Amino acid sequence: MSLSPNAALPPHRPTKNDNDLDPERRRRALRQMLVWGAAGILFVLLVLAAYALRYPERMPISIGLLVEDLTGANPRPVHFDRPPVAPLSALAELGKQVFFDTSLSASGQQSCATCHSPAHSYGPPNNLSVQLGGPHMKDEGYRPPPSLTYLYRQTAFSIGPDLNDNDAAPNLDQEAAAAQGVPRQQKTAGSATAAPNIVPQGGLFWDGRADTLQAQAFGPMLSPVEMANTSEEDVANKLAHSKYADTFKQLFGDNVFDRPKLLIAEAMSAVSRYQIEDPSFHAFTSKYDYWLEGRARMTQAELHGMKLFNDPDKANCAGCHLSQVTPDGLPPVFTDTQYEALGVPRNAHLAQNKDPKFFDMGVCGPFRTDVAKQTQFCGMFLTPTLRNTADRGVYFHNGVYHTLRQVMDFYNLRNTSPEKIYPRDANGKVEKYDDLPAQYQANIDVADAPFDRKFGEKPAMTDAEIDDIIAFLKTLNDGYKVEAN
């Protein structure tokens, strides 16, 4: 049936399409879309954040550094080459026996390991300023034993440019003369300092008087306050009657005992091979090593301490104690192997220092004499590695300090508040640099931070910052256990 034009239309009923046009429902729908969109974006951001936290090295460096600050992860992990690990050679095994043999000393109680304890990173086993030795183990040593770890890359003593393999042995007087008058360059963390014409470098012992591990191993044998043998023949006789004498014959022939000098040379060579081959002398298993490789994370205190350690305007430790992987991929040993005159206070407890005229002046004497005339080096001592330093109980060449806190206070306050570091004389005057004759005190470093601060100025570091630096130094101890991924 059709309707006429004038017929009444039925009443309008709302449809679904009409509801879609309702403003309130449109607003609700829009809000829902925005909420779901924001949730999606948040989800993506959370996934990205989780990925960045897990793999900061795969993110842009700006994000990686942010993750480093938040979690202590290294956003720029590196690969470095550790020394190879293999079974010890027959020569190194012999050297190990020599290293632990107390019968080679006059007292029959002292071996290399007595003062260089494997349980203490091959350093002193206690916190004595110096170790006891001599014929009856009652004589004070002259200096605290340095650690024997991380010496496998130490070069021979020189002044100026590094020696090439084909170079003749250096004439130290000529090198020192060439260095005279050349301004000393500042050591600044994070920047490479040219080695030539600065200070002596390389060598072993606190004064660098031994050029090889072999020579270093023999030094204590004849020292009257250490193993106290009276002569080379005395040492050779002890070796000939040792429990491992047959091993010498097997390796060097039956007539090796007829030539004392050769016997001693072979024995000390064996000790040096032991130090080179045994991984415990250069383990590179600290938390810092694993952090460098991206396998460990630092605490906030450790991370902050590392930044202060490397900050050229704060602690500036890395100016001498190099903390970065070398350009050829070797892990850092935390020393530039150079020499510094730091002006540490005199240790009044040492027997040798009871004589007010005695001074231990490092490179220029009294225990080495070949560069004694080069007085611009008086008071300079070798910069040691800081690896495993938190395990030591004695610091500096005279053992004057026994805690890392004391060491850091010395660096921080030596110039700004010397009255807190040095004693006073009878008139109440602070005796600054009291362990070096006045005519050589100009050799002492006052240019490198934190020693560049002046008397009365604010120290470079706060107590809280020193605490964080010490926390970082503890990450240099070997033996850290990496969590399995």
C-alpha cells in the first residue's frame, strides 16, 4: 500500500547510528582510545627500559650512561687479553719450590713467600711497617715489601724514552742530564703524558735498582736484614743441598753445582718464570675487571668513587695509577711505573730513622748509588700498582700508614692542612716534608691534583667522597665471584 504525500509519518525511533553521534559517548570512546594508546606507549617504554637495563651496551651512549648512573652497569664494555693460563713449565715448578724454601735463609725460617705471602696478594702478611729478618729473625727490614703481583709488564729502569729491544743499555747519568731543565709535565687523569724527560720509570723495588724479576729475586738473599746469606757461595751451597737438587741436575746437568754463579742464575731465573707463568701473580679477577667486561655492576658508592678516582680536578688518582685498558688491549695494572716524590711524613718507629741524619731518598740513595748524583730525583719512589691495595696493611716506602683512610687523608690534607699530617718541632712549627732534607724538597710534587691546593684552601675531597674512593679501591681486589647470567 502506498502513502500519499499528505499522510502522517510514523514517530522517529533512535537507531545505533544515531547513538554513535551522541557527544558524550564520543567523548568516552575517545578517552578509551587515549587510555589504551597511552598504555601501549607505556608498555613499549617499559620493554625498552627493561632492555636498556639489561643490555646498556646496545643502547645509544647517552642512554647507556644514564643506565650506568642508575644501575652501575658499564655501558661500554671492552675486551682485553689476560695472560695465557697453562700448566707450569718444569722451570717454573722449580722456581715455585725455591720461592717457598725457608732453608735458603740464614735463619732457616724465611723464604720469598714469608714477606710476599700468596694469601696477601704476594705482599706482607701483616701490618708491620717493615718485616723482620736477619740471622735470627729479629732485624727490621728497611722498607715494606711491595707486592709481587702485576710485575710481568714492568720494564727496565730508565730515564726518558722507553727502550727498544735493540737499544743498548741506558747510560743513566746521560739520560738524567738530558732531563735536567725540562719542565715537569703535570699528570692528569684521563690524558696521556709523554714519558720522555719527566722522571725515572720502570725497574723493581721501591727505587728501581733491579731491572729483572731474576735480579729482584736474588736481592733479599744477601740482605743482612732479610735472608741474610753471607755470600753467593753460601746461597749456592744451600741450593746444592735442597730437597729439589735433583731437579737442577735434570734441567741443567750434573755439573751445575760446580758453577755457583750459574746455579744461582738458574735458580733465580726459575723463580722469575714462576712469577710470570703462575696466574695468581696476575689474575685480573677483580670486580673492576669484570665491570670493564660488562660482567659485573658497581654499587653507587663504587661508581662514584671510580669517577672521583678518574676526575683530574678531584682525586686525580688515575694520573699515576692508570685505570683504562691499554690501546693494544691489555688490562690496566694501575701504575704508570714512574717515580714520584710525595713527601710522606717520616716514620719515627723505624730503627734506621732513630738516626736524625739518615734519610731514605729513593732513587738517589742510600740503597742504590748509580744515580746518586742526580739530586733532582731525591725523594722519588716507584708508583706501585693499586690492585689488591685494599688488602695491604702497610703503605708507602717507609710504612708510615696502615689504612687506606690514612693514605687518602695524606693526599687530601698534605698541602691544605699540613698540621694534620706532619709533626711539630720544639717551637710548635709544623715540620712539613720532614723525611727529606730541605735542599731536595723542591722535588716534591705540588703541581698535580690534589697536591695543587694551597695552604688553608678547601681540600679536594670531602670525607664522604674519600669513603666512596675507598669503596672503589676495594673493587680492585682479585677473587671476585661473578654471578652466572
